[in-house]
Amino acid sequence: MPEKGKTSATRLTTRAVTRFSRGQMEYHIRGGNLRRGMISSIVVENGALIVTFLWVAQAAGSWFPRRWVRDRNLAYRTDLKTYTVEDIGRSMEGQDTRILLSSATLREYVILYPPNGEKLNPNEVDGLVLSART
């Protein structure tokens, strides 16, 4: 787990992020919209954060979306060299803490939510049909 305060994300390990499996990840990539998805698998490998999702939704509109739509891209990968990592505590609906990865250089961020944390309800995502296994 990250220490208190910001530290280099290159110190992040698979062991530290495994607890977010079946939680959610919110991320904003430069030139793109806000996205949020349910994490299927998450690892740190060769200095990169690699995430596979069960589903992903993209915000329609601004930072405070009124609507979410299905996004077909179920994979995320980023090199952690320019990121910092910080424990940002619990969300209002959550029990365990979240972590924030941010890159001022790339103007991108990632928030990892634990499985018992705040969630975007997949039933509120336009075009998303979940199987019974999800």
C-alpha cells in the first residue's frame, strides 16, 4: 500500500493493487473522456499498470456526467514512470481506502476503488448488458 503522502508510482506492486480486483477504476486520459469500469484483473508488470475490465462506461458530457454509455475497450495499460501514487482514504460509501495515481506530465489520473467502495451502477450504463456471471 502507498505510504502517506505522494510517492513515485514506480514503487507500486501487484501485491498492493490486487485488493482492487472486482472493485472499480475511474480514469481520465488526455484527449479523452472520463471512464469507469469494473476490474476483472489488475497487475503491475515491468513498470506498467495493466487492467482488464468486466465492463467499462464512458461519461457522456462533462466531469459531472448525467449519463454513462458503454465503452467497448476492456483493457487499460499505462507506464507508471510519470505517475505519483497516494492513498486518498475512503469514499463516503466505502469501507476500505482508495488510491490515486496522477501524472502532471500527461494530465491523466486513475482512482482505484476497492470492491466494498463506491460504485457506478452498471444498470445505469446505456448499452451495457451484463451476463449472469458478471
